[in-house]
Amino acid sequence: MGFRTLDDLGDIKGKRALVRVDLNVPMADGRVTDETRMRALLPTVLELADKGAKVLLLAHFGRPKGAKHSEMSVSMVLDALQEVLGREIMFVPEIAGDVVAQSVGILTDGDIALLENTRFWLGEEKNDPELARAVAANGDFYVNDAFSAAHRAHMSTEGLAHILPAYAGRAMEAELKALQAALGAPEHPVAAVVGGAKVSTKLDVLNNLVKQVDHLIIGGGMANTFLAARGVDVGKSLCEHDLAEQANAIMDAADSAGCTIHLPYDVVTARAFRANPPTRTVNVHEVAADEMILDVGPAAVEALADVLKNCRTLVWNGPLGAFEIAPFDAATVSLARTAAALTREGSLVSVAGGGDTVAALAHAGVTEDFTFVSTAGGAFLEWMEGKPLPGVDALNIA
């Protein structure tokens, strides 16, 4: 995996940098409620500006489907972005043409401009070469710092990289290096934790991982489907009984590949899915007909901790239980803290990603202790599936 970074740029004073960033941030009552993605672009944007480039930010916001909607204008996030960056930003209501050219003419070296929502133009999602050329006309080089959008072959994530000299931004660079360390060329033994509600959403992930890792730890509602496929009565638990054949095929593939699949053998059950209901910790074969499995049990978590202690690399996607509701966060918190401690000791490279995963690790208080936590959702999942990421592939120089 070879790609150019900002270190490969020469003198950029006065040059026009087209920088793809992720500003698809959550909002409520007209205000940004989570600035995580904005903070992620700080290193790249400020480095380029401080070196004297004219920085033109490209981003999408929502799903306008090629039509202009005032409530989906990226100008909605302008104030929050200026506050995070600590810089004044010019808003430009176009992404190409004379309006952009005139705006760039007004900018002085080191200034920053935010161009309009790229998805206001149908050519964005169609990766239209003509639109790409029009946008590129106002840039001297292209920087992609939006890994979270790298699984889309869009004009601003893929097309521009074929027209202008293309570089990975600092956030993209960190992401790619972490993913390379986790599954590209990891140090073995490698463990993967895959949790979440449904096997159906992660069939491709599981099928890919059994060929890549030494230990596959399955948790969440997904584990119930695998237990049921093995003949375990999971009571009223969330379970995709119709996927028993696929679950058994994954377990067979793991056996053939020398990958050990770890399923819980003790579980925490309840008759009601709410905070702090009466619970039981039982062997998986003792789940009552009217009970739901809502977390992995303490004995299984202790055994999983021992697995991690013998591994060198960990990839994590999804919680082990219904972590949003106490006490069903216990397994996720416990194993996450074990992984964090091993990472701090230097014995484990830990890479995690996916929306629920980020929230779960934050809940456990270990986000800063993992080697890398990706905020990308779909892109991280497609990477785990072994699928090509067009926005990444376009940066390759090999």
C-alpha cells in the first residue's frame, strides 16, 4: 500500500489545495452536537494553511440527491467549523466555475474556504469526469482526509485523485497505517471481536475474518444465532434462526482455516429488556424459554481476556452485549479494559471502528488507550469485509 502524504509536498505557498473532509456531522436545533469529525480534520487543514496554501474544503452533508436544499447546505456547520479551527472561513456557494475562481482570487495565502455540499450536484455520486475536471480547475493538488467516505467512488473522493496530484491527509494517513497494522500485515496471533445485533449485516465480515485471524470472538445478538445453529435453545433472545446454515458454514470455514471461533458459554439473561431488571447468569444450555440473552457471562469474559493476553493484534467491531443498558454493558466494558491495559503495556496493537464500537469504548473509558479508534462506519466495515475502498485505491501510487 503506497500513497503520498503531506510530507511529500514541496513548497505549497500560494498553491490551491482541494481537500476532501468529512463534515457530515450530527445536528439538532440547528447546532452541531458532535464535533469529533471536525476535530479530525484540524491537523491537515491547519498544516496546509500554515504552509501558505489556499485551502478549499470539499464535503457532503446529508443525502440531497443532486438537488439544492437550504437545510442541507454545508453553511449550516460553518460557525462550528470556524470555532473548532480557530480560523475565519469563507463560504462559497458553488464547487466549480467562475464563482469559485473569483473566491479563490480573493483568498490570500493561508486562507480557508468551504465549498458547498458536493451532493447538491448529481455528478458527485455519479463520479462524473466532467464535473471532476471543472472542480479540479480551481485546484493545484488534491488531499483526501475523509476515510469515512472512502468506500464511495464519488467525484470528490475518487474522481479528483485521477486528475490532480493526490495525497492522503493526516487523518487518512493515520487510518491507513492503523488498518495496515491490524489486517494488512499484522503481527500474529490476531484476534477479532465482532459483535452487534444481527449476523445478516456482517456475513461478509465474518467470512473474510476467518481467513485472516487466529481467534474470532463473536458477541452480541450475533452470538445467539451461532449458538442456535449449534443446537442451543436461546429462548426469546434476538436470533436469526434462518441463518443457521450460513453460521455453520462460517464455523466450518474457520476450522479449515485454523481460526478458533469463541462463543459465550455462560450468559446473562433477563425476562425484560430494560435497565437493571432481575437477571440470571447461567450456562448457555440453561436459558429458560421466556428469557433473553443480553450479555456474555463473566466466566466467558475471563476466558476471552486470556485469549487477548496471548495475542499481538486485535480488531474490534461491535459490542458483546446490549451495552446501552445496565447491567448488560459489563462484558463489553471488562474486555475493552483488558484490551486497553494490554495496549498500554505495549503487548497488543488494538484497532477498533464502527459507530456502536466507538460509543461502547467511550462508555468503557478506554478510547484513548486503544492504538487506533476509527470513527468511520461503512468504510471501516467494508474494509473488514476485505472489499476495495475506491477513495483509498485512488491514492495508491504503486
